[in-house]
Amino acid sequence: MSPATQTPEDDGKARCGWAGSSRLYRDYHDTEWGQPLHGDDALFERVCLEAFQSGLSWITILRKRPAFRAAFDGFLIDKVAEYTDADVDRLLADPGIVRNRAKVLAAIANAKVARDLDPGLDRLLWSFAPAPRPRPRTLADVPAVTPESTALAKELKRRGFRFVGPTTAYALMQATGMVDDHLADCWVHPKR
């Protein structure tokens, strides 16, 4: 069997194996995952969501993403950086999101760091993007950590970011198109 699989609707398009288990995964895979993403606020959202995903399945975060966006003011860095203790209490009472105090506090702290970054979150994150490489042939060929993700996590931590280890940093790189980990026979090709 091919490393990429057909979706439940079997539209004839080969996809990365993880993308076929639900319509939500398929749509995320086909339209977002691995596509180059730019903009400080857009990338801040992804940093936050990857941190909230830590220890959970990504489908949980995708299902809760609309509630996260509402609860965190669209992940606008300047707004989240000004959150108070009342906002922390509001977030921890919101059943639509992952209510983990450490992760909520990390999102707010990360917004404060991101707000003050020079030259900005977009330029910092993308400065760690590796040179393009051949697409992996199987899911087993996809790394969980790379030297670039380790360096990115180290730099983010040095600047004061929380919940940004090498594995989370690599997932961020995959999700935002810094690397192309779509399988070799997957129909999706990131727009460069």
C-alpha cells in the first residue's frame, strides 16, 4: 500500500497517511498544513496552538480552534500581551478551549515576548527554516526533531518563550511550511 492513503470519501487523491481519518484532518491537510504562513499574529496563533497541543492530539486542537480564536481575541499579539488576571480566570473557565493554567500563562507571556521582538516573530521564526529537501517517502521518514527545530526552540526559550521545545518547534515548522513534510506521493504541493 502507498504511504499516502485515500480519505474516507475516496476522492482519488493520495494524501499523507494521517490526513485520512476525518474530514477535519483532510481539510486541514489539503489547505493549511505545510503551506507557507507569514505574519506575526498568524504565526503567534500557531505557536500558541502547538503549545496547547502538547500532550494532546492535534484533532482536539483543530476542533477547539474556533473557540480558541474567540477566547484569545484572534491571537492578536498586542491584545493578548495586555491580558490581566481577570483574563486568565476567564480563559480557565472557558470550556471551549484547553483549560491548562500553565499553557494559558505561557500564551500570555509569549505574546509579551512576541510584541517586543525586533525584527518580529515572522522574521525570527523563518530565519530557522532549513533549505528545501526531498519529500519523505513514508511517515517513518518524517523526523520529530531536527537540528533546526532544536536551534529554534533554544532561541525562543532564550528570548523568554515558554512551551516551545524542539518537538513543538518542529511541528510548528511543518504546519507553517518552513519544511515540506508532505509525503512524496501526496497530491498537495505547498505554494512557494
